[in-house]
Amino acid sequence: MIVTIAAAIIMGIVGLLGVLLTLVTLPGTWLILLSGVTLYAVWPELYSPWTLVVAGVLCILAEVAEFLSSAAGAAASKASKRAVWAAIAGGIVGAITGTIFLPFLPLIGTILGGVLGAGIAAAVAEHTLHPDLRRSVSIYRVGRGAALGRLSSTIIKSGFALVIALLLFIAALIP
């Protein structure tokens, strides 16, 4: 009984940390899964192997959903393939930059940096393909689409992280 409660507390803390890491675009889902696998290695009676398989599948689905929704935001605005890839790269660079230069805004700085980075990178990539000023409205639309795609990808993946954390937390409590 004490082992079960201790494992649940550990998973609760790691789950919360994993969700927060996911919000700042770090691999929080994988941290949660790794913690569950580690607890299973120490106390095999704690989880069914199928629980860990489900958590692993959810981690993979979270990665796919993050990638697709980030790219879909730019693509939905009729961005070029170059702008779509620039949005993905810009989102990563922007998240890192936001974390470094806006440390007084924990989480928000990272999310804001990722959203702005995706939008700016997509708009710049689109502008380099079509530099005439008459296309400035579509360039703005591409940047906005990429930024919204990045924001939605962060929200979607954080939702996956929360589900994985709850799954492993509740499974640890149920003998």
C-alpha cells in the first residue's frame, strides 16, 4: 500500500513536470513515459505492460499531432512548402529564444517565442519566394497561419502530456 502511494506521488510530480516541460516545447511526454517504465522496472506489479504500451502510443501520437498541426497552420494559409518548413524551424528557434530572453515570463515566454518564431519565419520564407509588395497580404496570412498552427500544436501536445500523466498516475493508484 505504501509503495502504491509513493509511486502515485512520484508519478503525480513527474506528470506535472512533464506537462510543464511540454508547454515549453521540451519532451515532457517522453519524461512521463520513462518515469512509468522506470517504476515498472522497480515494481513490476505496479503497472500492466499494456498501460505502458498505451502511454507509449500516446507519446508517438503526440509527436505526430504536434508536427502535423504546426505545419497545417502554415499550409492552410496556402503557404509554400518552404514556408511550412520555415514555420517548423522558426517555432523551435523562437521557443528557445523566448525561453532565454523572456525568463521573467516562465512558460509564456517560450510559447510566445515559438508562436512568433513560426509566424515570422514562415512570412520571411514566403516573402523571399515572392518579394513583390502586392503579395504582402498573403505573406501576412501565411505568418498568421503558421503562428496559430504553432500555438495549436503546443496546446494539443500539452493535452496529450496531461492524458499520459493522468493515465500513469491513476494506474499507479489502482492495484
